[in-house]
Amino acid sequence: MTNKLLENRRLRRKLKKMIDNMNEIVLYGEEMKENPHEYIKEKLDFPDYYGENLDALYDCLSELPNKIIIIKDSSVLDEDLIATFKDASVENPDLKLILD
């Protein structure tokens, strides 16, 4: 009985980690520099009607459910773009932003 219980706990931990990883999206500043909206749209799976501007980005980010967005090399990106991510993360309690 004890071994089975331990196996179930391990399985639950493993599943939780897998789910957490599915909710984590890593964006790379260097790859985003040239055409940030096209890159973001693809990586975050935004709808076809995404307007590819900062207002549309804010709107889509504000509605994302349960996501962690990590932006690597964020220092190479436009300040307005980073500010939009920050503002949306304040607006959306389900969105966590990590700048690297």
C-alpha cells in the first residue's frame, strides 16, 4: 500500500511539472528584434485577427490564461514593447512576466 501511495505522489508531481512547463513560454529578444509582432503572434498562438501593434499586444496578453512568459535578452528590445508586456502582466493576474 505504501509503495503504491508513493508512486501516486510521484506521478502527481511529475504531471504538475509537465502542466507548469506547458504554461511557460520563452521568448528570445534577439529573435524578436526584427519583426517582434510576427514572432510574438506565432509563439503565443495569437488569433489571425491580431493587429500586430502594441494596443493589440496588450489586449491579447491581458486575456491570456495562466501563462508564464520569460523574455531572454530583453535588454535588446524596444522599451515600449517591454512596457506593454509589463502593463499587461499587471492587468492580468494569470500572466507572470520574467525579464532576463
